[in-house]
Amino acid sequence: MSSPEQSTFAALGRVLVIIPTYNEAENIDGIVGRVRLAVPEAQVLVADDNSPDGTGDLVDKLAVDDSAVHVLHRKGKEGLGAAYLAGFAWGLDAGYDVLVEMDADGSHQPEQLPRLLTALRGADLVLGSRWVPGGEVVNWPKSREVLSRGGSLYSRLMLRVPIRDVTGGYRAFRKQTLLGLGMSEVASQGYCFQVDLAWRAVRAGFKVAEVPITFVEREFGASKMSNKIVVEALGRVTSWGVNSRLGRIPAPRPDREA
């Protein structure tokens, strides 16, 4: 949709936006279209966990009309972390230089993707942050905001990371960053997956930047948040924090060379 000469982010290399889905038929067409308009040179990979509502089939049809749209059909619902890890592996094998995490429900606004990519020019990992000046959430109940802020604060203190929004999932990674995180060792899901990757990036010495975003609660479909995800995050972060202080957690080991 744009030539290399017109590309705003050509210096970053090839950009892939990874969107994990499970029953997002109401949202996926719109979100893919918005990504393609916001950053025309970016390509999209939808990692679909065999959605019963036909999300994967809808993206197959989009891919027929747009060669920049791709689908990774997965066997079943295995969780957010597993979907992103599969998407990262697909993107790295295909030679992309920047890999972006984005939700399918519109809570991560594609129109703010240029903000993340601009910041990535001077960083190894950029986080779209709700909890830095200029960041905000829209249409969230107070209880959800307290849970999110509290989760980030607890993770920041336990893991000693200088990040305000540790649990957020709107992120842009350089290829070299992902390759240096030891992703083969990652087994966490949900919020905990996001905490894990951010903490690994800090421990590996990568430059992590945060930019403000406006997070908008979904209009269609059901949230994947559950008590199980919250409990997993609390338990793992506590364990990581304690073991880190005891010197039992080594720096991440790169999986492979760039």
C-alpha cells in the first residue's frame, strides 16, 4: 500500500503486527483494516486458536485480498503467551525486523502504533503505557483500574524494574531483542507473560521505553481476563522476586543469533 520511498518507518526494517485471536469475529475485520491504514507498510499476522466463531476463516478471506495479511491457524485455545510465542517464531523465521503485540478487540488503538514505532528508533523494546503521564484508560470500572495499577506496582517493586506499566500488552520489539530474551524458557500466560518478557528485557540489558497510550475497553465480545490469570501472575511474580533476590535466577540466554 506504500512504496519504500514513502515508508515512514523504513529504517526499522520490516514490521509485523501480531494479533492473537479467540472468538473475535466481531472485531477482527475492523482491527486489521485500521492497522493497515495506520501504518501501511506494516504487515499483519493473526494467530488464531481455532476460534469456533470462524475468526480464522474471516482472516483467510482478508488475506486473499491483501497480501500483507497472514493467518497462523493453531490447533486450539492454548493461551495468550503461547499464541504470541508462536507468532514471534513465525515472524522471526519469515525475516521481520520489528514484531508488535496488539489485542484484537480495539483496546490497543492501531492509530497509536506510529507512536510506538517512532520511539523504537531509540530503543530495543517500546511499551504502550497506560500509567505514564498522558496515558489513560477509557470505559473501565474502577475495580479493573485498581487491579491493573496494583498489578503493575507489585511487579515493579518485586522485580525491581523501572517500568510503570509492566502488565500492558501493546508492545514493539526489535528482532534482536526477542532473540535475546530466552523465549524457549517462557511458560507464563496472560498478564504474567507480559511481565515475564519485560523483566527479561531489563535483565538482558536492553533499552526499554514507554510511550503513553489511551486504552479503550472493548465494544464487542468477551474479555479473556479471569481469576486464574490473576492468581498465576501473583504467584509467579512473587516467586521470581524472591528467587531473584536470592540469586537463583540467571540472566536470559539467547535462543539463537540474529
